[in-house]
Amino acid sequence: MFLSVFDMFKVGIGPSSSHTMGPMVAAARFLDLMRGSPFQFAGLRASLHGSLAFTGVGHATDRATILGLAGFTPETYDAAKAEGTLEDITNTGQITVEGLPPLAFDPKTSLIFDYDTKLDGHANGMMLMATDAQGDVTLRETYYSIGGGFVMTEAELTAGKDTDEGTPVPFPFKSAAEMLEMGKASGKSIAQMKRANEVARNGEIHLRDGARRLWEVMNDCIDRGLTTDGILPGGLSVRRRAKGIHDALIAERGTNLSAPHTINDWMSVYAMAVNEENAAGGQVVTAPTNGAAGVLPATLRYYLDHVPGASQSHIEDFLLTAAAIGGLVKFNASISGAEAGCQAEVGSAAAMSAAGLCAVMGGTPEQVENAAEIALEHHLGMTCDPVKGLVQVPCIERNGLGAIKAVSAASLALRGDGTHLVPLDACIETMRQTGADMSEKYKETSLGGLAVNIPNC
């Protein structure tokens, strides 16, 4: 099994990897399908199902779908151009995109939120359709946004998880047990094995430049969030808090008034800065999702800014180790809140972050695996119940607490020798089973939990 670090970490836009980025990616794939079809098309339609319908407006799924059909992609998204394009589509009732004729599309009638029809493959389902001049559907495809910006067609999902047919990699571990066995046999760290796999597929330069770019975007996102205030969009009137907290922390420096637990505020504020940017539709990196995008950058920033002896040269190892753990979670369970609740998002992010931190602080592969297990275990059962379908409450603070748990998990693991009772594989399987048993109300539908118990929401 091989899942690239650049699959786990993607540069994209907020507020949601599965509800914003995924639909945009699916729409781009559908345009390519249309371009390769012999049919003559005159119009487009779309229907959103399951969680994409229930929380689609709060996650800007409708906007993302329309913009995707207009040729936009998450990695090259231009916010100013997007607003102009949406206005043109509303005014003209047409989408004009390269390689296809003008296509009829009325945002009010051509895109349907179907709350009643649940598609079988995944909670995040959508159907995209192209029509002829008479309005008859001549091309249709079903897509599933399975978390973290990953998109699969119905046929791809049916074919199963293990569809990797690329160049063989030297360490194709599918479980944490296999990962530890390969590490022991080779004498390599988790990061070294993951690096060898990446280089075998994409080359050393691609890895080096790509990892540098990922951290650049993550770090810039933190910095923007720490210097921006105001009210977040969406109607909840949630005020950005990261700037105020950061300003207060800076003011306290050197006064001898800070309590030891103030370090938790630093971890939290880094994560909150990212997730406030995400909630505002800014540029973020899925880690492994947008809803959990703050945990890993906050943990890495904490390491670089607050841990004695920290080095920028360890950033790549941190990301590689985290990606290895994230790949195991995705392959054997889920990173989708709509499929398994927030345990699959913030829980997975905390496990990845704990592993990365443990690795760059000198942990053995066994200690790294232990750190990931501790972090994930103590997120088991966490629901996904965003108020008003927005990635704001409880998501922003939850990322801060996820970062704190990640650092605590890494620290606990480093205090031991890697020996522990619950294997990471067992914890991942428990998360999968818990997600399967979890009520749909608590899986990113905003039909239960905080989403229905906050007055006037």
C-alpha cells in the first residue's frame, strides 16, 4: 500500500476538504469526462446527497460544485475571479469552460440538495449530469468525496481500497505491525522508510520541494490567522480569537507572570489561527482534512518555536512520519467526519501529529507508534456535530485541544520504551467500528449534538 505524503497533505481552500475541495475536484473530473465523450452537450445538472446535502450550504458545497464545473480547482483557486464567475453564471444562466460549448446552468434549479436519497457508497455523495439540447441526460457520473479532498467514482469505490498499481515501493506496509517489522528488519526509521517510498515513486527533488512548499503554506496560514481579526462568515457571528490571544501571549513574555500551563495556549492559538483561516475560506493544507487542518501545523510550530534544540531540518521527517500514520488510518478506517465522526478527523490529525513530534524528538519507531496510538485512543467516539453546518463550532477550539493531546501523547510515549498494551492497529480498527456504529446524527449532518442544542441555530 502506498499513499503519498502529497495525497495526505494537499494545498486547498476552506472550509472543508470533503465538502468544498472534494466536490470541486469531482466537478473537474466530470468536465474531463465530458471532453472525452462523443456526445454534444448543452447543459449541466448536479445533485448533492447525504452529508453533502445536509451541511452543504454551511460548507459552501454548492459554490464549490458550481465553480468546479466552471473550471476552478482547489490548488489554483482565485477568490476574486471566483466571485466574478459566480455572478456571471447567475446573470447568464450559462457556464463557459475551456474545451466545451456554452452549457446551460441555473444555480437555483440545476443544483439540487437531495435530502431524501442516500447514495450507497459513502455519506458524501453527488451526481453530476450533462444534458443535450432537449434537456435529456446523456452523461451521468456518481462521485463520493471520501475525506481529505479524496474523490472516487462509484466504480472506483466498488473496486476496493487496494487499487495502487504504480511503481513498486520498497516498504509497502499496510498496517502498523508491518511498518514496525520492516523498520526492525531494515534498521530504518519510519521517516526513512516513507522517504524511500516517496523517492521510488516521484523522485528526491519532488519530495524536497513539495515538503518545503507544504510547510510554507501551513506556516503562512498560521501567521495570517494570528494577525487577522473580525467576524467569521456564515451567520453564527463567531469572532476570530487567535489574534487577541496571540497578542496577549506576546505581551506576557518576559514578565514572569505566565503560568507553566500557558504553553497550552500557544499550542491552541496556532491551531485556532489555522482553523479560523479555514472557516473564512482561506488557503490551508489538508492535514489530513480541512476540519482538522490546525492540529499538525500547530504541533510542528510548537516544536520549532518552543522546544530546545528544534531544527528546521527535521520538518521533512515530521511530515513523512505523520503521513505514514495518516495513510494507515485512511487505508484501514477513515479520515472522513461524515463516515466516522470527528474521531476520524481531529483524532487522526492528533495521531499523525503525535507521531511526527515523537519522531523528531528522537523517538524509536516503537515509541512513534505508541504516540500515535495514545493520541487516537483518546479521541475515540468523538462526534462531528458542527453548529449550522459550519466548520467553526466546535471545530476551531477542537483543533487546539487536538494539538495539546498530540504533544501530550508524544511526551508520554517518549517517557516509555515503546512497550504498550493497545497496538495502533487495534485502535484504528476500534475507530472504524465505532464510526460504523455511530448514529448518522453525529456524522457531519448537523442533525444532533451541539448542532441542535445551541439556541437560535
